[in-house]
Amino acid sequence: MRAKEISILIACVILGLILLCLVFPRDGVNLGFTELRFPSLIEALQGDTTTYVDPEEQMARLEQEQQALQHAREDSSFIAKINQSSAKIWFPGDDVTYFDAVFKALEGASKQHVRIIHYGDSQLELDRISSDLREMLQAKFGGRGKGWIPVVPMAGNYTVATYCSPQLRQGVQYSIGDETRPRDRKGGPYATAAYLDGGSVNITVRGADEEKYPHIHGFSRIKVVAGSNGSELTVSCKGNTVKMPATTGLDIATIDVDSTSEARITISGHAHLYGVLVDSPTGVTVDNVPMRGCSGTIFSGMSKQELTDFFARERVPLILLQYGGNMVPGVSTKNLESVINSLRSQLDFFKEIAPNTRIMFIGPSDMSTKRGGGMHTYKNLPMFNDALRTMCLEAGVAYWDMFAVMGGEDSMASWVKSGYAGSDYVHFSRKGAERISGILNNTLSLYYDYYTFRNKQNKPTPNAQEHK
């Protein structure tokens, strides 16, 4: 091809791109749950318009606020002051006593084990966020072990290593394909089931990163959660054996062992295996339940009876639901109401099956996409976040605004640049997850301290008791 023809071809390509810039819809084209965009001519000429700020400054500011609040936690001005912080917890009806039952349960953890379940999307994979929350609560209220572990490992993990031999077929409730969903819609309380169809399976669990997470080690109680076993199920560990009778519902086998950092569990028979719980008889456990690609709308399609049975047997004062991120790319003003209603139905479902359990929804993080000549917040994310918060409060559920904690609009690009988030502009890095979890831990601690202050204020004096 001659030079003149090449020049003409290049000119045609450039002209075509200019025309596409001019005619392509400025707001992009919504294709279900993704969005197709093409830069406008102005955006193309502007180049990168991303504005970067230091997320460390945002985190430091919040931490300074929280340090100042420590001096006000035994003061009637505490609520007014914490409500000015973006790290506050939004309570339904502004009722600061909403978590009192949770805090009371934690205070009683020295006598009776307490389980907190942290459900979420892939933002929780690797035990992100849950691991630091768990360590903080176990250091404060006691407890050992990681809590729930799937029989068949689904992703890497910071805090525990798991091996399954032989490898069992597994179904997950949030799978797109029917063939990979649990049989009979039964995935137990963790939306996951591995199928033991006779014979035996060995599951080895070993704690990791003892220096950072010392309370992961030294667990002394192992529970196997199973369902739909058509025959007697045998569970053995460290010389101890228990037998689970045949059932069509959910059952839990419990084995107490000497304090250990590693255990091999052998299970024989037929069953849907919903997971292994690695705990201690007392203290606190935070179960980390990541669901890659899930929008959090699958719970009401699960077995109501199995979930009801589980929450009735386990002491679960608090459920954390961290969803919304997978919905962000496809949310628009046209479908916002239906999206919000689908999540509202899940909150209503949990309130039905676990009426004595408090719920806190953790909203989506900031997420960036190529827009306006740079990496910017998805256009409808702030609207979606506000709608989520309003819906949760109306449903009688607490809300924690992670989007605001990060710094709000266009904060994700700065988190990526600082190594606090990955190059997908969606997921936190380990360092970023630790900072987010640290802010959440501090916030919960402040509300707990205010709870203890209120209890002291309301406690009758010895003289008042004598005059009763």
C-alpha cells in the first residue's frame, strides 16, 4: 500500500472516530447490567480528567474524628457529634438503642458463644474486612477460630487453609446456571452445599497468619452443618466421633477437642454438607461468607425451614449484609425502584426467619469507570447509595455508608493509585480492606462504649435500691 493510500486510510479512521464521538449517546447505552460508553469529542481532546486525592488523608481525618469522639462517648453530646461523621451508623428511626441487644449478647459471650454472620459479594473474598472485625471482637469479648469454612474451598484465604479429599461436587445458591445450584434449593445458611453420596470425605482445616490474627488459632469446638442426609452420618475428629440421625432437614454435629490450630474431620454417609464451623464454646465468631457475582437477592429463594432452624439453634445477634456493587453498573432511574424492592424483600425475609437478630446493611464502595475523560464514579452510584440507605431505614435495618467513608464520588481512583484498591477499580486490596475494617471497628466500639455509658447512667444507685 502506497504512502498516499495509507494517509487516506488513517484520515478516514480518524474521521470515523470523530463522527462516532459526535453521534454516540453522551450517557452511554445501557445493556442490562453493563453500560457501553464512547468518549465525546471534548472528552477525547481533554485527555485524563481524573482528580486524585490522598485517601490516607480521608482515613486519618476519620480516625481523628473517632479519637475525639472517645472523649465524648460518656457525654450526652455523643450522638450529635458522631452524627456529623461520615463513618456513623444510620439507625432506623435514629434509634441509638437498635444495637443494644447485640452489645448485650457480646457481653455475655464469656458464658455463651455468639455468632455474627457477614454475608457479601466478592469484596469479602480472602476474608477481607471480616478478618479484622473478627480479630477485634475476639480480642475484646473472647473467642477462637474463623467460624464458617466451606467443605470445598472456593477461593484463597488470608486466615485459614482448607483441603478436601476426595474433592466433592458443590452447588452454590448464587450460581447463574441451574446445574451448579444446590439440589432442591437447599444450600443451608451459607448458600453452599457439597454432596457426599456415600463413602467418606476428609476435611483438613489449618489456621494461618498467627502473628496478625492470633485468635484464629486455638479453636476447640468443631461443628459440621449438614442437611438432607438419607442415612446416619458419622463425623470424627481427633479420636472423637458423633453420629447424626437421618433427616430431611438441617442438623449440626458438634465435637469438642483440645485447643488446636489444625484439625482433620472425617465425614461418612450421605448428606448435603453446608460447611464446617471452627469455633470455641464461648466467645465470638464472625463468619465470612463471600458470594462472587451475587447481588444479595438469593436468600428468599433458599429453604426457609433450614435457615429458620439454623438461626434458632445458633446464637446470631447480628447479620451484616454487604451488597450492591454488582448492581451498580446496571442501575438507572428506570430500574431503580425494582432493584431496591428486590433487596427490600431480602431484608423482610431475614426479619421473618431470624426475628431476634439485628441487621446492618453495608452499602457499596465507590466504583470507577472510564467517563468524562478519566476514571470517575459510576453515574448512578450516588443515587443508588442514597436509595439503599432510605430503603434500609424504612425496613427497620441499620446502614453503614462505605461510599461516604471512602470519600464519596471519585474516591476509588485515588484508592487505586495509593494501592488501597485493585486495578479493576472495584475491589479493595488487603491494605485498603484493613483500613475500611479499622474504621468500621472503631465505629462499633464507640457505639458500644456509649451503650455501656447509658447502662451506667440508668443503673439505680445502692441508696435507691435500699429505698425500694
